Amino acid sequence: MKTKIILLSIILMISYTLSAQDVLNKYLELSAKNNPALKAKFNEYMASLEVIPQVSTLPDPQLAFGYFIQPVETRLGPQEAKISLTQMFPWFGTLNAKEDVAIQNSNAKYEVFEEAKSKLFFEVKSTYYDLYFLKQSINITVKNIQILETLKNIALIKVEAGTASGVDEIRAEMEFYDLENNLALLKDKWNVHSVKFNNLLNVSENNTIEIPETLWDIDLAFTRDAILDSLKLNNHQVLSLDYMLESYHSKEDLAKKSGLPNLSIGIDYIAIGKSDNTTLDASINGQDAIIFPKIGITIPLYRKKYSAMIKEVVFMQQATENKKADKINALESLFEQVYSEYFDAERRIDLFQKQLQLAEKAIKILETEYATNSKNFEEILRMEKRILKYGLELELARSDKQASIAFIVYLMGN
């Protein structure tokens, strides 16, 4: 029977944890749909996709019209007007190189969007954990105020009975006012953080926020090596630099092809008027002339320009590789700091759970002694302060642990 009760308790705890996390997941989905900064990054990515068809098509054909003010006589008659149609063709592979550059730039924009989303999710989570801590702080402080109110009443009774000093009541009242001031400060902080949280979701500032009674205790699900590997391979800032590097490789190919000739093919149509020459055959007199084909080529003579273009993108490749190496180093340093904070939070949870249990045992003994012989009232107040401190520190450690996990997940690009 006892085993069944334990199993039932475990099942209920798991279902409660899942339910509480579902609430947070709901807020994450809401932020992804509503946050204006994230929408801006997504629209920038969508705009970058529209660049691809712009650069991967041929240049617009050129149509020119000319009118001869002074007609030029030909054997068919005087030339009156001329229409030219020309299509330019870049060197083979040039359009593909331009398309590759646009595609890689678009991929980099997408990773910027994903980075913004991951950062937004972390901010939502960390603010949610801050709100949890503030809610627990308010609840613990209210509970301590109620305990102090009871102690003050007991002290007043004993003072009136002549079995205790009037200083006991004054001490209790002083502690009472301090807690009331702290409670007001905590409520102000709650208001500030709730506005920040709702702004991240882009909902009304007065929107009610669901906070669990106890924060779930979930451990980090990845090994240190797995996190470092994911940080180098999946972090969105690193991936964005990878795509930028690929775009510079494509730009190098494009710069080389830009130094090759471009071809053009065209057609000329010449309108010819009637000639006054009576000896000219009437069947060809004034007949329009079509000259086809017209082939042209651009000659890239100024080689310094194209050499400079190639050198520019090579330097940009090196700069991007340096940025990537620097970014990975910075991310690894951040990870090591947060990783140590995660274990510190775990140690603090274990410590303050033990300290809280011991302080609660001690306060019961002190309260019993005061009820019987009116001694150690000051020690009771001191122990109440410790219980308040340990309770707050425990909830802060729980919040810090989950915030550390959230930041590590953000660094991993998950």
C-alpha cells in the first residue's frame, strides 16, 4: 500500500511538472507569433529571398529607336528610321555565381532570424523564472509577516502578564515593519517584470501570468562535450558566419567571371522611304531592311579593377574566418561561466534545503522555550530571519538553475 502511494505521488509530480512546462511552452509559442522584433527579422529574411530571382535572370534587353533627320540614300531608297534590339549575355556561369551569393546571403539572414528567436525564447524563460522567484518571495514574506504578527501578539500577552519584557513586543514590531517594506518592494518588482514579460509576448500589460506553485527541477540533459560540439556546429551566430563565408567564396568566383567578356546579340530594323529614282525596280523601291545578326562583345581591359575585386573578397573571407574563431571562443567562455553557475545552483539547492529544515526545527524548540519560560525571544526573531533568508535563497537557486539550462540551450542553438 505504501509503495502504491509513493508511485502515485511520483506520477502526480511528473504530471504537474509537464502541465507547468506546457504553460511556459504556450508563452514561447505566443512570443514567436507576436513579438515585433522577431517579425522584423523574419521579414528581412523573406526580403532576402526575393533578391535571388533578381540576380539570376538575364539583363533586360535594350531597345533603341533612331530617326534620320538627314536621310541617308541607299540603293533601295532613303533611310528614315532605325530600330535596334540587343540582348546582353554574361559570361557562362556568371548568373549562377550571382545566384549562389544571394542564396548564401539569404541563408545567413535565416540564421539571424533563428538567433533572434532563440534569444527571445531565452529572454521569455529567464523573465518567467524571475517572476516565479518574485512570486515565491512575496508568498514567503507574507507568511513571515503572519508569523511575526502571531509572535507580537504572544509577546503582548506575556508583557501584560508581567512574564516578559516590553522590548520583545517592540522588536517584533520593528521586524514587522521591515518585512512590510520588503513586501512592497517585491510587489513593485513583480509589476516591472510582468510588464517586461507581457511586452516580450506583445500582449496587454495587464495580461494575467500563470506561475507554478513550485518550479520544476529538471537537470541539464547534455554532457559537456556534447554542448561544446553543438555550440560550434549549431549555434546560429556561428552558422550565420558560415553562410557568409560561403557567400564570399561565391563572390570570389563571381569576381573572376566579371573579368571575362560579356556577349551581346541583336537585330537592327531600318525603315526606308520611297526613292525618286525612276530607274529603280518598283518591287524593291522603299523596301525596309533587316540586318541580322548583330554580335557584340565587351572587352574587360582594365584588369586592376577585377584583381582588386578578387582581393577584396579574399580579405573578407579571412576576416569572416577570424570572426568565426573569435565568436566560438567567446561562446565557449560564456558556456564555461554558465556551466559553473548551473552546478553552483545545484549545490545551493541542496544546501538551503538542509539549512531550511534545520532552521525550522530550531524555531520550534525556541518557540516552546519562550512559551514556557519567556526566554530567547530575540533568538526567535533571528531564527525567523534565517528561515526567511533560506527560503528565498532556495527559490532563487531553483530559478537560477533553470535559467542556466535555458541559456546553455540558447548557446547550443536548440
